[in-house]
Amino acid sequence: MIAEEIEAANRAEATALLIRSGYRVYRPEADVSGEDLVIRTVHGELRPVQLKSRPAVDWRRYGGKDIWMLFPEFVGSSNGRSWFLVPHDQLFAWIKDRHGHTLGWCEAWSYLLVARRRI
């Protein structure tokens, strides 16, 4: 699959899961300020959401903007995988604590996850 196909499939999968979990899902006309989706929680709160194919943070793009990150458990998995919806800044702090000392840290980080084989 090419990147656009993966993104479309992830958006469809995540949207279905969010709706089944009681969220309302809205798609902005344009990806402005990192908002791929806007969701309304069961309590009526609106959350801007950045959809990713793997865990990722980037302070320059998303920091301090109250954006939530939405990503699947791991790349290449089949149906039934877990998805995570977490505030960017909370995830950023957690990742910075673990990787902020590395040479590759530039206030941004992403994980390349390998699919696990089921036996």
C-alpha cells in the first residue's frame, strides 16, 4: 500500500471505532493546525485530533495547541488492533523523558514499530 491508501484505511478504521465508542467524528475541509479530525466526546467536549500511523510527537507542529494524537497499536497489524487517543503534550512529555537525551531528539520523535507475528 502507498501512504495515501494507508492513511485513508486508517481514517476509516479509526472513524468506525470512534463512532462505536460513542464519539461523533467530523472531518475538517482542510488540514489546518494539525487537525485531521475533530471529535465530540460523549460529554460534549470537542477535541482536535491528529491521525498518525504510529506514535509520534512534534512540539513545533502540535505542542501547546491542545491537539490529541490518534494512532494504532502497531504498523502492519490486522483487524482488531488497539487504537490510542492521547493528548499530544502528555505524550510528548512521556517520550521526551525517555528519548530527550538522544542525538536524534529535536523536539520531535516517532516510533517505527514492527508488526508482531501471531503463532
